[in-house]
Amino acid sequence: MRGVCINLSDTNTLRELLDSGAQDRDLGPCRTADVNDGEWLTVDVSVAGNTVTLPARACEMGDGVRLTLSDRDWERLAQFAHRCTCPSASKERPSGVPHPPRGKILVVSAESAVREVVAATLGCAGFAAAVTSSAEEAVCTLQRQVFDLLILDTQLPDSPSAALMQRLNELPETRRPGTLMLASGPSMADKAEVQQAGADDFLVAPFRRQELVARVLSLLHSIARGRQLSGAA
């Protein structure tokens, strides 16, 4: 998975970028060579000593390949701009975090095909992935081992995803993984369920493998920065 860095001099420049690209959720031309239309990458946006990492999709718009974000990732960039503007929150996303380690990931799905595809995709990207088929098995595994990220199918036979999220919140903070939910379809009901459950991010099936890796990398960067901030507190 390739990454792109956008270094901005100040928050005014970031606001100008948000204003100019608002219609198409466009971050501007992709300066990385040989990027193809439809390719997924991660993009680091740095300003005022802070950095946010987001999944981005390369899109051919007639004047060359440009970097675009989904609506929810564009909103995250806008929230990041607001944090950079507020002096009291300027250190919320400290920069200087190295590329995150290939974190340990637990995949939870009752569907064997989903487990196999997700685990194989993560394995090819260099991640260590374990799999479980139920909420109860996932909780037992998390009690024995520490994982950086949980990829959770919303359709589990023994527990609603929201109930499993509540059980995750009962774990000690140091053992609580980030969460990426796999919604079963593009309906608003599925997205609302994911957001209400309190997941860090979601991916709607069927999904592109490149987007899965990009979102995993984005979340691992966020987790690494959070841990750096906690350690500095």
C-alpha cells in the first residue's frame, strides 16, 4: 500500500484546500508516479505540527489523477482542521509517529468466506491476522491476547454487534482494540447501526481489498498517535 504526504504550512492553507475541494472531496493532483485511476492509498496531511492519516482513492478527473476522500473521511479532515485551529487541542494529533507496526488484528465473522478473504488480504499486506467465528469466541480471545484492531462483521449469530462493542468497552483500556466494522450492505440502516455501535470506522460489503488495507492502515496510525499522546501525558 503506497502512501502520500501533503505538508501544509498553516491551518489557513488547510482551510483553503477544504474550500477548493469541497465539491468532489478532492485533495488535489496526485504527485506520486504511476498511480492508477481507482487505486487506494493512504494520505498523511500535516499542518502546524499535527498529522492525520486518511484512506484516499485516486480518481481520473480529466486533468490527471487526483486524490479523493469519502464523505466521512472529508469530515474527519475538517474536524482535524478545527483541532489544529484550537490552541487547547493543538496537540491532540501529534506528528512524528513512525509508520505503524504491522499490528495484530482479530477478524470476527460467522461467514467462513469473509474470514478467509479478509485474513488473506491482511496477510498479503504484512499484517498478523487471527480469526474467530462468534462474539463469544472473540471476547475469550481478547481476554487472552492483546490485539491492536478488531475487524467485526455486523452479522453474528450469537450477539448483536452493538452488544459486543459494549463488552469491548469493559476491557481495560490498554487491552481495548480499535474497531472496523464490516456492514452487510449499503443501506442507511446498516451504516446507522455501525455508527451507533461506536465503531472507529466501517466498510460496506462487497468491498475492494485495497480499501480494506487503506482503512486498516489509517486506523493503526490513529491508534499509534493515541498511544504516543497517552505516553506523553
